[in-house]
Amino acid sequence: MTRAGTCAFPHLEQLPESMPRDGAISITLEEGVPVFRASTAVLARIEALLRKQRTTGLAAKEEEELDRYEEIDDYLSHLNRVVRNLLQTN
């Protein structure tokens, strides 16, 4: 059995300045398993950055912000896989 303490989690260097500190992550249950996702507010900001990237391009600070959001998405995906795997082995 894998223990959460022995799993290598990605390391986040920093959070985007625009990311709300409250309500940034939503938790839902899917088949009794908690699933962690970015909130609708965070998803709206990501979509706005992606839209701007496609149309006019992003400033360096915005590119960095989008990179931070990508890291958070990777982190949440990893967390969801670990939780799902832990619950499947029990």
C-alpha cells in the first residue's frame, strides 16, 4: 500500500498574485471520491489569459501568471490521482 507521506508531490514555488486565497479550489464528490478543482473564478481568469494569449499576446507578467496556474493544475491533477489511488487500494 502506498502512503501519502511517501508520494512525491510536485513542488509549487509560488501562487499567482491574482489567485484568490479563499474559494480558489472547489471539492466535489465523484463516486464517493473527493475531486479537487480550480474554482469557477480561477477558471474564468485562466480562460481570459488564454483568450488574450491567442488574440493580442500576453505581457511577461501575464505569461508568468499563466505558468503558475498551469503548475497548480498539474498539482491538483497529481493530488486527485493520489487520492483516487489510495482509496482504490483500501
